[in-house]
Amino acid sequence: MCLQDATYKTTRYSLPLFFLVVGTNVDYQVAGSFVVQNETSHCIKEALQLLQNENPGWNPKNCMTDNCEQEITALEDIFPGTIEL
């Protein structure tokens, strides 16, 4: 299970800050984070691709995100076959 969530307007700068959270044998931990200038599928996909390139074995079976079409599209493109919850 991988959780992707973004924070909005919590700092002086209105840039979306994304956190990727994964389950461990004890709890859930932040495994990655990224900031994008625009919350577009292309920008999110580019950031996810960089994280996946650093972790080639990472292919979550399930991903959970809010109802954001840009996030869902990026996750589906980077992790084909992953089920979004």
C-alpha cells in the first residue's frame, strides 16, 4: 500500500508538497516527498518517475490518494496495474 497526499497553502509559498507513505512491519512511514510547481499530471508523473528510478523494485499493488484526477492519472501511468483506492 502506498499513500500519496499533498499539502496546500501551509507555507508562505503556494507550491504543492507531496508525501509518499508506505507501510512497514510496524507502522506507516514517509518514504519520499516532492514539490512541484504546478499540480499537473505531467509534473507529478515526472516526480514519481524519479523516485521509481531510484527504487527500481518499487511497484505497489495498491495506492491511495484523494479524488484528484491529476494524481490518479500520474499513479496509473507510473504504476500500471496498481489499484487506486
